[in-house]
Amino acid sequence: MRSIRGVTIERRFFTTEDIIRKVEEIGRLVASDSRGYMLGGGAMSLRGDKESTKDIDLLFATEEEAAVFLAALKEASFLPQRELDSVYADLKAFAVARDPSLFWIDLFVERVGGSFFLSESVRNRAQVWGSFGMFTLLLCSREDIFLSKSVTERDRDLEDMLALYRKGLDVDAILGECDVQTGNSDMIWHLHLEEKLREMEERYDLTVPWRSRLYDVGCGLLLERYVRELVAKGPVTVPQVSEEYGADEKDVRDVLVKLEREGVVEVDRTGRPYVYVPSEDARSS
């Protein structure tokens, strides 16, 4: 159920056939070229990973494409919803609309929930499902649906993640996309997803063997962020950083070697321990 202005509205489940019919109807009303990337339960239904869904999530690269699709929704008797409960408001949708049959469609631009980013790699993994007039529908990969569901708190998201996990996922693609998403946000995706997988393990009594890989990579990235912040404040040594963050000295040294190689820090090796300071380029940026 969703709440609008404190009034609870009954939700319905829609089958794959319902989704296809709606997409065809709306798509033919789109007035100019638009490409929508379907995530969530709708994409899972079209992929055959679940029998029904309560809504459709569409992600667009630009506001112009989303606006064109929204205009088609209005022509198809969908009404934009202005006030939603906190869970759906937090998704930061471009628009949320429903029709008289209670079919809901959520539109997003570039990001879902202000977090999951429509990266080039996400686009490349998506598959064209069909074209309807000037609208092209693409289905995001199972891996990207899995990742996007890890940042939402809607009903059945964790259940959907379990279903996708049991279908089989490309772990390297997930780890690689965590790198990409982390580079486009303040969040370290590896640690966020690791926490979500831990929750999934506890709820469904299973073990995800690659969860530890996420944790190890995520902790390394977190340490790198800490080191960058500390070095930016002034000269530091490996023991100082290690004591400040409770990190192993070898891990700290590895991060500083990496930052030196990238030109972020300079090293004074005239004494022991070595002293690390921001590089000239880092100071001027």
C-alpha cells in the first residue's frame, strides 16, 4: 500500500501481460525519442524472474526524456502524485503516477533514490526489450537490478534480491559496478551492499560466499578516504595514521604508496618514519 496525504491506497499486483500492455499503450503516445531503463519488479517480471509486480521503475538519462514520457503518461490517463509516504519520497523520483486501475509508474532521472547512478556500464549491460513508436524500453541487467534494490527500503526489495541471487549473478560485474557507483557518490557501495547481504543471510538463513570480498574492498576504500583527509590536514607518518584509525600499518603503507603513485602525496624520506605531505598538485586543486 501507499499513503497519499495520510490516506492509504490499496495496491494491486500486475502480471507480465499487464506490464507489456501498459508499456505498449504508453510508448506509442511518446512524442519524441526517449529511452527508458527499466529496473525493479517490472524488469524482473519481463525477464521471467517474478510473476507480478506492484509498480514499474523507469530510469532516464535526461530530464527531457523523462518529461516526454510523463506527458505520454498523462495522455494515457495517469495522474502524477504530489504527496507520498516517506519511503517513496526518499526515492527522489522525477515523477510518480498512477492510472485508475492503480497501475503505478515511478520515473527517475540519472539516479534512483539519489544513489544508484545510470552509469555507462549500466547502460551497456541493459538489453533492448522493444521499441514502441518513439519510445525504446531497455531492461537493466539482473546485477544492476540487484544493486539498485540494495538502496531502497520498499516492501519485498530484500525478497527480490534473494530471487535474483538464486538466479545466479555475475559477481565481477557487481564488484566492478560498486567501484563505478562509489566513484559517483559519497557512499562506499561495497560496504553498503555487504551490510544488505548480511541482512539477507540472516533473514533467509543462507551464506553469500563473496560477501567478504565486498567487505575487504570496501574497507580498503574507506581507509583510503580517511588517509586522504588526514594527509590534507598536514604532514603524517604511517604510525600516526595507524593509531588514528586503528588500521594495520601495512594497510596504511599500501594506501600511501598508491597515493604517491597517483601524485596525491609526496614523501620525505630523509628520516624515519617517512613523512607524507600533500603534493603540490593536490594543494593547488
